[in-house]
Amino acid sequence: GAVVSQHPSWVICKSGTSVKIECRSLDFQATTMFWYRQFPKQSLMLMATSNEGSKATYEQGVEKDKFLINHASLTLSTLTVTSAHPEDSSFYICSGEEGGKNIQYFGAGTRLSVL
Amino acid sequence: QKEVEQDPGPLSVPEGAIVSLNCTYSNSAFQYFMWYRQYSRKGPELLMYTYSSGNKEDGRFTAQVDKSSKYISLFIRDSQPSDSATYLCAMTGSARQLTFGSGTQLTVLP
């Protein structure tokens, strides 16, 4: 299957700082990338959908100014958590979809801990 | 009522058992059906992908889709301790966004 690389796998930061998470499709072109958040023992919650070269579409309740998404190329999307606070601590997962195939391939996830 | 219902378990079986995991859904527009396996603190891994109704087999895994009943299943034969994980069903229609089940936690006991 297609491979999505997500980095870093774990990050600890101080409250008020910003954290950037990278998501790369290694062997396919991801025309659409998705960002999810997952709390313990819960399913994935979609945060936003981004198409290459376009602004991301955020789900209701997700602050676009806090969670900045950039999808500048067909193989790279980034999520920046700005001015992180302890309540932003969570597991963030990205996925990429190869054009028109309706299949999402997921990264390994990033565990964010905000102190 | 959720769009996709999945029994959260937990489900424990002995090694070698046949495991049956199921999801029901309410949206008749769903056409693409997937099963993902998620180990603790990892991203979901695609196991099976099915378009519309029918069966699909891949090694020890068999996926079944019955659109008339709005019911999908994943069977795992000869289950192994390494199969212990959370299994998520997911589906979509013309929109790209996936709708997930809540996940079933499976433990295969050696």
C-alpha cells in the first residue's frame, strides 16, 4: 500500500509555543490530505481537509487560526498548532488520498504534549 | 443515531480462532468501504478496501459488504496475538471524507 510519513512522532512543548507537524506521501501524489485528532479510546475526529494549492476546509468547531494547514505540494502538508495550550495535547494523524481513488492512507501519528 | 455503528468490544479470542467484526450504517450513499487496523499510539493501517457489495479476500482476511442490509463484516481466520489491535470500519460516498465506526478493540490470547 501507499506510504505516508508523519513527523515528528512525539513532541513536547511549553504552553504558548507553536508546533509544526509534517505529513508526506512518499510513493504517491496526494491531491487531498486530511488532518485528524484522536483522543484516547475514541475514533478519529476530522479537523480539516486540504487540497494542494488551496485553502483548507475546516470542520465545525476547529479554529482555523489556531490550527494552520498548508498543502503546498502534492506530497507535503503541514499542520501548525499555534500558541499551544495543555488542552491541545492529543494524538494528531494525517492521511493522504491519491487522486480520485477514495482511499486514505494514514501517517503514524504525532503525540503532542503541551506542558 | 450514528451514521456508522460498530460494537466497541472489547473482544477477546484464543489464538487460532475466527474473528468476526461488523459495522452497520444508515447512509445509502456509501459506496466505498474500508477496514483499518490501529495499534496503540499508531496511525490506522489499511487492511481491506471494497467498492459496493461483495466479498474480498486477502490472506487471512475477508471483507464482506451487503449494501441491501447496510452491513459490512471483516473476518480474520487463524487469528494471531499480533492481530491484537483496534479495528475501524470506514466508508464514504461521493464525498471524500470518511465516516468511521467507533472501533472494536480485539485481543488475541496466546
